[in-house]
Amino acid sequence: MFQVGVDIEDISRFENKTQEKDSHFLNRIYTKNELKYCFSNSHPAKHLAARFCAKEAVVKALNGLVKKMPKYSDIEILKKENGAPFVNLLNCNENIEISVSLSHDREKAVAFAAAQKN
């Protein structure tokens, strides 16, 4: 079975987020690796928004494929050496293959996910 998901968000929703002030929200949604990456960039909001979109898109793509939906913090969006994003599903023992694409401009971030159960 093959499913897709997509999400779009306003980057402004993630502006002015800091690890000190917004730790409860950030730690509920993102992994330590994701936060390290996002806050290492000069404009973290774009990267936070794109990863949030990716997590939403993955959840939509997984709907009906898995018995138990993962928490957002169990959907980790990382980058390969060539810069391409990939999904690392934590605490999931199902054989699921997921591809993801992220994009952002000044105001919006978008992500598309395709999931297949093997």
C-alpha cells in the first residue's frame, strides 16, 4: 500500500522561538538532532517550519499504514551528506519506507511525504 501526505505552514508561526523560552513546545515536536540543526542556521524559523510540515505530511501519509501513529518527536527529519532530507522513524517496528521533500521561501514552508508499507 502506498500513501501520500502534504502540509504547508506560515514561517511566521515559528519566528522568535528559542530553546530557552519555548522548550516545552520544541521538545514535544522535535528531536535533539533536529533542534541542533535548525538553531545552527541563521534563520531557524524556516527550518523549524519545514520540519514541522514534514512531520505533518508523514503523519498524513502513515494514516492507515501503521497500527499506532508515531508522536511528532518520533518522526525525525534529517539530512543526508548530499543535503537531501530523509525520515528516521523512531520507536516504530513496522516496515515502512518514507520519502520526503521540503521547501521554503520567505513566508511559507511546505513538505510532501510518500509512504509505503513493505
